[in-house]
Amino acid sequence: MALQFVGGIVLGPLAQELLNLIKDTTVKVFHFRKYLKKLQSTLESLIPLIEEVDRLNEEIKDRPRGLIQKMKAELEKGKDLMSKCSNVSIWNCFSKRSYSKKILKLEQDLLEIFQMPVPADTWVIAQTILAEGRARESKMMSLAGSGSEFSCAAPVPEITFGLDLPLMELKKMLLFREDVRVLGVCAPGGSGKTTLAAKLCRDQDVKDTFKNIFFLNVSSSPNLKEIVKRLFQQMKNQGPTFLDDDDAVRQLRILLEREPNTTLLVLDDVWDDLVVQKFDVVVKGYKILVTSRTQFSSFNCTYPLRVLSEPDAMALFRLSAFPQNGNGNWNYKEPDRHLLDKIVSSCKGHPLALKVIGRSLHQKPAKFWQNTERMLSSCSIIESHSDLLDCLGSSLDFLNKNVQECFMDLGAFPEDQSIPASSLIDMWAELYGIDEVAAYLNLHELSTRTLVNMFEITRGEAGEIDGNMNKLFVTQHDLLRDLAIYRSRRQGTRLIMERREDSLPKSWSEQEYKARLVSIHTGENFLSNWCNMHLPEAEVLILDFIATKYTLPPFMDKMEKLKVLIIVNHGHHYTQLNCLTTPGYFSHLKRVRLEKVMVPSLSEIAMPLKNLQKISFFMCEVAQALSSCTFNFPFMLPNLVEINIDYCNDLVELPQGICDLTHLTILSITNCHKLSALPERIGCIRDLEVLRLNACTELSKLPDSLRKLPKVRILDISDCMDMELPEWIRELRSLKKLNMKGCSEPRQFPGSAMNLVHLGNVICDEGTKDINLHWLGCTKSLRISQTV
């Protein structure tokens, strides 16, 4: 489809022109090469998204607005910057440093326009579009919360089975039948409805017919105002404030009536006919495609998505069970063909069942296949939802008991949202008494069994056993989440409340629960009218909400076994927490994770938090919390061993008192671009083993006192572009891993650094590739990894 003009502006060719200039400058000017390659990689990732913006905003004929203006300005600025970089002499150190910063700033500005990186509630769609450009990220943005979503957001696997004919039939109904205004695609969960809808959005005939295509995930607990706001953001790059649901629908109707172009709205995973009715506006050129497990009365026409044919079912199963080549090329003898046929037949052509069960049998001996066939023979997979869950549940029986428990815990997080891997690992470490490495391996096992999808925000080292989990996230199919909840209800050890817009169920205050894991999800209309619950066995509490002000439940004060507290705000703005510093329940906690909240001053804590071992801030405002000079860190936090601060943009400096936390072993400060210096006394943290300062771009120097730390084994200063490797690096004799990717300009290591006999891994990039070869002789195990 040809590029569409927006207010006289075509962004796609402008972005391509900048990309070509970046490539030319990279060849001509060596001293900016590492920064230019990083910028090139980012722009290549964003070009598919830029082209989506071109298409989605075609209706803006008269003037550029919002995102269009800002993107055009950044692209033009980039072109000018490339011209100036070409004229910088290699001997002009001041200009080299200045323009290196400008290149990095341009990259950050381009990412920020599309809210990348962003809080967990806005990340999915951007990731999916990047995946089409770079084939590396997977579904991520229907974090049913906020932020802009772009058309065709759902991912489409590289290989699909049995969707060619349904796609052709669906196109005929949508494009050639004038009586079809609301078309429903209906099938049980996991049948491929979302994938089919996504393929339809990407079909050239459909894109040629509909000038606007919007893809919105609805889910079982929709917030109508938020959904309409996301649609407004897609159509006009602004999200108005609505008085209530009726006002949102009224403004949407006005917007659609004024829209000059044909529009296709895809509502994915709808559970309530009322939602469809709200969007069913009679406007010329406007149609709705709905995916649902139920046939609604509002559908003008329904397309029942059929199960896979026998050949397609066998092909999908083989791809899952024998992923190398689809054949029985493995260490064990392939099961009898008759047994294989019976297992595939028992799945009744259901795609998700074929995929999950096939993956669970990968490289398993024949007796496992036989046992699976016996269990499946007792299920009627399509007759009821519970039968389908029983069928999928058979794939769990081969897992270690501990891994099964971890799978069931995934139901504690809202559907269609990305789950930080670090949250899961914190939970599992405390619930099951395992270390973080074992918890990560459990997560990896679930991923290999196709029970979760793991992905990284950016290419890097997410998920490494050294504990760097900041970039690692998890998603799960909603039917597998149903399975997790379905199986966990049999035990009674988890109490999970689906999102409530008003108050908690009254029944919750009428009994005592033995749940070890409690998860409460509330919407923006929740008034914190907490009931008096009794949860004496709760060890993990997850509070997930949308609010600018949020009062923590008073019953937390009686949760004497509470070890892990996870607070997640999915709203557009930071939330102000009330009762966060009440000492009663905080005194028991071992791990706390806060997302998108305004952290109150630590001086408000009235008594020592003797058990707190780990605290994590993600996308928080932390300046107020850390500004107090009177807080006695070693007395109030005597057992704190890990601090994680990620994407906290107001962090300028760390309090000196942190240096008195002598038992702190991990200090991770990442993507905090305003942090300009570390405390001079940081060398007093004598037990520090991991210091991670990734992408703290204003940080240019490490305090000399760090040389006194005898236990530092991991030092990560990657993407601290002005950071200079100090001469005293040789004194960190326990250092095993050094990540200096994206740091200052090319240099050699200090010659005396041969004292680092334990150093086994140095990560650098093209700018630091000229390392003295005699470094390779300082230890036989040294590995130098060069990134691009």
C-alpha cells in the first residue's frame, strides 16, 4: 500500500533518508561508529512503526499534529546532526564528546516518542511492531491499561496452519457484503481467533479497502473509557478525559461521524455483548470485527472458526513435538505412528492443545506418550471449557511439582499483561524457599514447554544467571491463564480477584482464607473501600490498579507472614500511595517491588525494617524518598542486600547514607539518565558484589573508593557513554565480568590489569575492540565478547 500523506508530510521516506545518511556517516567517520550503529539499529526498528503512523494518520489532511510534528522535527534534526558529525575532526576531543552525546540523545528522543522504553502498561504494541521489523520481539502491548496502540498489533507466527481458507472466507464477508457491519469470529479459547484477525489486518486487500485499521484488545474485564481513549489516541494522537462510559461513547460517535475515511475496528477477545453495542455506530465506511468465544446478538454475521483439519493438526503437532525439522529426529525412538495419531486425534484439531501437548512431549520416551494418550482419551476437549482445561492440564503432569506450582502462580497477574520476570522470581524464592537461579530455571522450563512466552525489551543479556532480569518479561495466553487459575482453585492456597471497578466482594470479609498468595486487581473507579479481610497465611500480596491516589488495605497490618509485596500502577500518571510506611506489615517484608508510584520519604518510616532484603523501583518517582539526609540506613534497613532502580527519571543523586549499608551485595541502577555521580563513600559497602550502572548516560566517573571493594565480581557500565575505565580497575581482584559496551572512545586497558586473574568475560563493542593482546594471556579463561 502506498504511503499516506499527513498534513503534507510523509514520514516514511524522511526516516529512510535519515537511515541512509547514518549509514554513510558510519563509513566516513570512525570516531562515532559505535553510537551511529546503535542509532541505526534503533531507527531500523522504528521504521515499520513510522510507516504505521503514516497510515493511521492519513485522515489528517490540513495540518500536522502531535506525534507527526514531533517525529518530523526529530528526523530533520537527525539529518542536520549527520551533516555536522561528518565534519568533526578525530583530534577534536571536545566536539567528539559533544556530538556523541547528541547522537545518543537523538536515539533516546526517537524511542520516547513511541514511549519506548515505557512502563509495563504501555509496552506491548510497540514490541510487536518492532518484531515485524527485526523479528525479535513478541506480543507485548495489550497491557490493558493505557498508552497508544497501533493497527495490526497482535503478532502472527511465521508458520500458521489452517488459516488460509478462513482468511479468504472472512475477507469475502467483510469486503463484499454491504449488510455486514459487525462481523464476529467465534471459537473456543486458543483456536487462533486473534491470529486470524491479525492476518486479516495485514492483508493487502483489506489495507487497500480500509484507510484506518485499529486493533484493540478488550479482555474479560474491560474499562470502556480506557478503550475509547486508546482509540482516540490512535485516530487523533490525543486522549480526552471522559466523565463516564456514556460520555466516552458519545464522543466516539462524534469522532466517527466526522471521520472522512473508511475504518475497520478490531475488538479482540470480547466477553460481553454490551461492549460491542457501545461501539456499534452507524457510520458510512465503518465496520467492526469482533473475536469472541461467544456469539452475540449484536453480530450482523458470524464466522465460526473451525478446528484444524487432520493434516494441519498433525503438522502443527509435529512442529511442536519435533521442533528441529518436524520429524522424529531426536535421542529417543519415535513413538508408534498409531499412538501419535491417537494423541493428535484426542486434541480434536484445537491449535493451542496441539501446541502445548506436543511441546510437553518433546524428547520424552514412549511411556510418557502412552500415559498422555490414556489421559487424553478420557477428555472431550471441545465439549466444554473445563474439558479443554483438563486436556491442556495433562501437559502439566510431566512437570516437576515445584514447576507446576510456579505455573499456577501466573494466574495471579491480570490477563493480557506483560509480567516482569523479576516479580515472579521474587515470589517463587520466598514461597518455595529456593534461590533466584532455581526460580529462573523454573521460568525457563515453563517457557520451553510453551506454557509462557519470555521476551526481552531489547537485545542484551536479560535472563542471565548473574541476576540481570530488568529486560526480561513474560506473557501468557489467556486460556493458559485460565488453566493456572482452574488448577489452583483445587488447592485453596491462592486467592485471586479479577479486576473490580467498585468494591471488593462482600463474601471476602465473611471468612478466613488460608491463601499464601493473594492478588487483588482494581480499576480507576475503586474508592479503596476495603473490607475487613483475615489472611493469616498470606506470604505474597499483589496489588494491581489504575489510580492517581491509592490507599493500601488496612488488613495488611494483620498479615504477619507477608514476605513479598508487589504494587503495580497501570495508570497514565504516577500514583500517590497512602499508608505505605505503616510499620506493622512492613516489618515482616523481605521483598518489595513498586511500579509507577511516587515513593514517599524514607524518613516517614517509624521503625526498622529488619527483614527487608530487596527493594525494586520501576518507573517510580524516587527523589523525594531518597532526599532525606537524616535517614539512618544501617539501623532502619539492617539486612538489605539488593537495591534495583530502573527507569526512575528523577534520580539525580544517591544519598550518602546508602554507603553505610555494608551488607549490600547488589546495587543496580539502570536507565536513570539524570544520575550524574555516585557517592564518594560507596567504597564503604564492603560486601558489594554486583554494581550495575547500565545506560546512566550522565555518569562519567566511578568514585576512587570503589577500588577498596574486595568482593566486586560484576561491573556493568555499559552505555554510560562518557564513562572512563579507571586505572585502579586492576585492584578489583575478584572481578569476573566487565561490561563496557557503549562506553567512552577506544582505549587500551591498563597494562597492570593483568592482576585480574579471575576476569573471565569482557563485553565491549567495536569502539573498544583494540584491546592489548597480552590481556588474553592474563588468564586462559578470559573471553572478550564484541557486540555491534
